[in-house]
Amino acid sequence: MSAIVATSSPGAVTDDTLVAAHGLGKSYPKVFRPRDRLRALGRLLLGSDIADSVPVVREVDLRVRRGESLGLIGENGAGKSTLLKLLTGVLTPSAGTVEVHGRVGALLELGAGFHPEYTGRDNIAMSAALYGLTGEEMRERLPQIVEFADIGRYIDEPVKHYSSGMVVRLGFAIVAALKADLLITDEVLAVGDESFQKKCVRWIEDYLDDGGTLILVSHSMYHIQKLCRQACWLHEGVIAAAGDVFEVTQAYLAFHERKLAGTAPVRDTIAAQGLEFHLLDLSVNGVAQETPLFLDRGDNLRVRARVRSRDGRAPVVAFGIVRADGSAVYGVSSEMDGVLPFAESENVYIAEIEFANLALLPGAYAIRAHPLDSEGVRLFDTLERGIVVRGHSREFGIVRLDHVWHQTPSPTAAAQDTRLLRATNP
Amino acid sequence: MNTSMALVAHFVRRELQNRYLGSISGSLWALMQPLAQLAIYGFVWAYVFKMRPPGDDASPGAIVPFLALGMWPWNAFAEAVTRSTTVIQDNAGLIGKVAVPRAVLVFSTAAASFLLHGFGFCAIMVALGLAGMSVHLLMLPVALLAFALLFLLALGFSFLFAAVQVFVRDLSQALGQIMPLWMFASPVLYAREQLPEAYRGWFGFNPFSFYPEYLRSLMLDAGRVDVVAQSIAVVVAIAVCALGYVVFRRLDPRFEDFL
């Protein structure tokens, strides 16, 4: 069962958690024909769930504490807006729970909640009521809102006459006046002009400095990195990565670079199944996911590929590591090392390799696996998984080569030096 | 609770404004329309069909308060139910974007209709009293209590229909046909006594038929409605309201999936 628990008194919370989501999911029912609606109605009235649905957000666990700032990034359709709507109670989760403590100010969509026929002032009053402000609080803050919105005489005109920038100004002004414990904004700031964007960013910075809490969705990594200290990357409805804002945004950008550069091979799953050898799956450190896995330098990297062999012969399996831009780092095959993949069943072979004490410098890389025929001549299939090596380093290059600094010249080196000197100065 | 009431106040005001937005006479229309309706029915009933209120040998004009006591409760009820039926669908834009308690939307729509027609009812009763008709104006507060009970009944249907309409869009179309039928199946424009004996019992299945009859007994001394009928009306109104609300709450979390 799903539930939204909302308490409006922040005093009731003992720890500083403002938002907590557990196993949060939202799916939409598949409705093709009018008859499906009737069936859904019947099922819901009888208390059972709708059978056929498409998940948009799955298994999201999230916790935002007071004073934190979280950036939410991801491609179009990754479920960011849906997640925000679940957190703000606009949508009801189909799985999991959301707990929200304190007053939430949300700027989700352009002009959400505004009625086009009414004036700016009327809409301010309505929005204030929707946010739960009393009439008195509203009157008190009205001048402040009008001043922040700064849209002049338009405040007394119907909202239908507003430009989209004015709508955002009004919306942000209302949210700013709320003195919310938690501010949630979707990609709406981008509509405002340069000066208003700056004004908003400055306001958000002041708000964060005063201990405010923020969840921001943006496609602008600049805004995300400027305003947020944590980031969460949503990919196809699940959290692909969460943590420090720089690590997550870098991984996200690298993911896109790889996609753009076309180095990630486009794999036709159906066609692959017709091959003599094809990859069933590829897991990195036990995780088989499309989005990158985060590692620290010096971690162990264990890659495991399952290969289906059409006629049951054992394949040769090659593994390789490439950098995000496609340049090769290292590659090796089972045949080179004289190893045989072990048979899981008659037609399925498993090859597993471990790179201990990973020497890769921080950055984004891809692991590739290819099955080859038993002779190691023909290459059949390719699967790729991203990894991100975390950390900060000022070293150059791709890998950290083992090295020792000699702080006193060793005798042989000194001898060499003198020889060199002699060679150049006869 | 407090914030919900503030929201209801906002939505009721908006609902009343919305209807007459841009019209010059504004909410005067709300009072004019039923008056015009009353004038037409009064004329046709009194002079064309030569109808008299039952058990009374009064002037042709006596039909006017009789009709008014049927039409105002019916208008309030029918309008509340029909307007509420589509309120969730009409506010799809709001529901998908802002966290608004959906029950507030239905409640506000139904409440707006009852406020409007409740006020109109008082006005017409006072006007008829001043015009010298034998209307018991002292009973007006009790009549308003009956209106409040009728509001509960309307609210129940409103919740039920608003929720079902989200899933089955045919409902509002069907209601357009059903509501006039329902009106003529209720003692709105005629009295129970004018029906053939065999059909009178059917009113027992119509939860609305109590209200015009009770209001007429109250305001015009026409006929008697016993305590049993009154108690049944109270129970039915509360039961319908509860049922409607339970169904609404059950479907409420899935509205956004079907809008």
C-alpha cells in the first residue's frame, strides 16, 4: 500500500529529515480502449490493483535533510518531474512511501495552478490558499510578492496576457514569499530573462545560506553545480547514481559524451541472438546495469560475462577497458592467457576476470566484452558497461603507473649522467 | 482543516465568479434564470393546463408558491450534481500540477450551487410572502435545514459521479438525459395526489421526492409528511453521502492516471 504522510509542524521531527522516500514508484496504467477504463474502475472499486501498467519511477530511496541541496539530473523522460510530483504530493505513489515534513514550496511547471482569466493578484491569493497560508499571512506578504515579481501594472491584468517570463516571475515570487522549509523547483527558471535568472539564483543562494533546503531539477550542470552539494541521477526511472554533485554530474556528462561519440555500440538484441555466440549479460562487480558503476581508485574490478553458444562450443572471451572518449586502455582475451570460460550449462559459458587494485585515474571509462569463436579469430558480439572512478587527482593520463621517486641520485644514474655529459661534450 | 476551509472559500468564490465572468449583470443571472423559469411554468400551469395545487380551492396564482417549493430545491440539487460530475475532469490541469485536495473541488462546486439557490429560495419566499401569498415565513429556518439535508444528499451523488466520470466519460452525457427524467419522476411540478393511485408508491424509491413534499407541508400547510418519512430522509441522505465519499476516496489516488 502507498501513503503520503505529511505533517505541517516542523517541530514534530526529531531528526532533521525533511523528505524521506522508501521504495518509491509510480506507474501509469495502460489504457488503450474505453473499455479498459471501465475494467480499471471495477478493479479499483473491488480493491484490487490495475493489472497492466507502465512504470515511470521505480524503487527510489531518497532522504533529504534540513540544509541540504540536492540536484536532480537525467535525460528527458527519466522520471525527474514525476519524482518531484510524488515528493510534493501532486501525484500519489503506486508503490512505496513518501514522508514530507515542513512546508514545501514547489515550482513544478510553468504557470501551474494559475487561472488564466484571473489577475495576478487573484492568482496570488489562490496560490497562497493552496500552499496553506492564512488570509492574514497572505495580506502581509502581498507587497513583498508584488515587488519580487516586478512585472509592473501587469499584476492587475489577467494572467492570460502574461508572457511566459512574467508567469515564472510571479510563480517564483510566491514561492519565495512562502518561507518554505523545502524548496522544490523544476526546470522553470530557464524561461526567465538573464537578470531575473540571476536574481533567482542569488535568492536561492541566500536561502541556502540561511539554512534552507533545496531540490532542483535542471539540465544546466552549471546551475546544478553552483547551487547543489548533492546530486542524484535518474535514468529510466531508477537512481543511476547519487552522491557528491561533481562526481555525479561528471559521470552524467561522460555518459552523454559516450552516447554522442557513438563509441557505445548500438546493439541489436534480436540480431545478436542469431549469432553463433552472443552475450547474455555483462556484470561489473556483481551489478548488471546500463548506467555506470562508481568505484574508487584501488578497488577491485570484477567483470563477468555470460555467453550463449549456439552449438555448445566454448567461446573465447575478450575484455577491454576504454576511456570515455573511446581510446583503448587495456584489452585481453581468455585465449591469450590460456584460460577456458567455464560452462554454466550446456550452451552457456561464463568468463570472469578480476583487475585487482585498479590503477585507473579518476574519470569515466567503459568495460567491453566480446565473445570470439573457439579459435579466437572471429569476433561476434559486444556489450559495454560504464564505470566511473571517483576521486580527485592532479596526475595526468589514464592509469597510475607504479613509480618511486629517488630523492638522492642513485650511483648508476649519476654514472649515466656523466657518460651523457661526456657524450655531448667530447 | 483550517486550510481546507480557506481553500473551499476560495473555490466557492471562484466557482460563482467563473459562471458569470465577463457577463455584465454578473451573478444577477443566478437569480433571474429561476425566476424566468418560474414565470413560464406558472403561466403554463395556471392558464394553459388550468392546474391548481391539490386540496386547495384558491386562486390560479396559488400555483406559484407551490411550483417554487419544487423548483428551487430541484435546481440546487440538479445543478450541484451535474456541475460536480465534471469538476475533476475540468480541473485536470490543476490536479496534475498542484497538490490540491480533490474532495475540496467537489465540495466547493456543490456548495456554490446550494449557496446560490438557497439564497434565491429565501428571496423568492420572502417576495411571495410580501406579495400576500399564504407562505409561512416563520418556517423558513426549518426549510433551510431541509436544504442542508438535501445538500448532504447532493454531495453524496456529486462525490460518486465525479469519481466515476474520471473513468467513464459517458456518465456526464447520460446525466444530461437522466436529470430531466428524474425531475419529472419527482413531485417537482406536480403533487403526489395528481398521480394515478398505482404509481404513487414509486416515490418511495426516489430519494429526492421527500424534499418538495416536506417543504410544501412546511411552508404551505399542503399535505403531511410524517416523522417516519423524515427519519428515512435523514438516514438516506447520510448513507448516500457516506457511500459517495467512500467511493471517491477509493478512486481518488488514481485520478491522475486516467485524466
